[in-house]
Amino acid sequence: MNPKTYQESKLQHAENLRHIIVEAAAMILQEHGPEAITIRKVAEKMNCSTKVIYNLFNNKDGLIKLLYIKGCMLLAQKFESVKRQENLELYLRELMEAYWEFGLNHTNYYMLMFGGAFSEFKPEDESLQATITALQQFINIITETIEAGLIVEKDPLQVVHVIWASLHGVIHLYLGGHIESLETTKALYDKTVTNLIRTYFRSSN
């Protein structure tokens, strides 16, 4: 086995350090919310200078991007944890329920990713691709449902976007304080899921 060059070792060390710093920022995010994510606070958490953070991420957006990607990984894992059902309608309902649980259990990630917690942060190609990867299981089931003739729509991505926008609207209204009761919000969310299912599946009859 060939030993690593100095440059290779240096790059690996930087990558390992970057990963550790992202984990530290993730802890701040989970404990205190998106507004607590600053270069200074992350540096304090790591007990290092802000220069170290800037050298590794260039700016705050570089750090936010990796937190965004980490959130996408958590969402993908949530979808992957849903047990596959032969009944495609039931499976789709359970994937929608998983999205609700992600929004409620990972609220700070959700607000970072989809809630505009960082108005100055605009997802670039890598972040947008991570979003598509997170939604891949959702895309796959919609594609399968269309191919099975259960939905007559031809574009699975369009169906996914309509469903996603509808579900996001309910969650965001709750997280934004526009609906105070969690019980009321969940009832609205469940009604939205049912209406979406009926609309798309009815269209194939």
C-alpha cells in the first residue's frame, strides 16, 4: 500500500476537520435553532479561532450548505425507514406521514432547508441535487404509481412538486405560528393528504 503524500494527508485532515465542525454546527442548530448559527458561535463551540472556520468554509454560506446537505440526508433516511407496502396508495400515505414527522422532529433542519431561516442563503446545484436525492424515494413511488396506471399524470416530478408544496404549506403555517394548535394542524395535514390521494387516484378511474 502506497503511503499518502503530504498533500493528500493535508486534504484528508481538512476534510475530517470540516466534518467535525459541521457536526458542531449541527448541535448548535438542534439545540438553539438556525438563528444561533454564526461563525463566532461555531468557533466557540470548537474552541478555535473564527479564522479556522473561514479557511475551511470561506464564509457562512459554505457552512450552511453542508448543514443543508446533512438535513437532506436525514430526510432521505426518514423516507427510507418507511416499510415498503404492496398497496401503493397506502405506501404513499406513509411516506407523507414520514414527511410530517421529519418536519416536527427535525424542525430546525426543516426551517433551514425549506423555511427560509437564512434568507441570504440560496441553494446551489449541489444543494438542489441533495434535495432531489432526499426525495428520490418519493419520486420513485410516484413514477411506479403512474406506470401502474393508478395515476394518469405523465410527469412524476410535477406530481411530487404539487404534493410537496401542499404538505409544506401546512407544516410551514404551523411552524410560522399561523396555526397555534398542533392537533388542528395535524387534522389539516391529514385532510390535505386525503385530498391529494383522492385527486390523483380518482383521475385514473
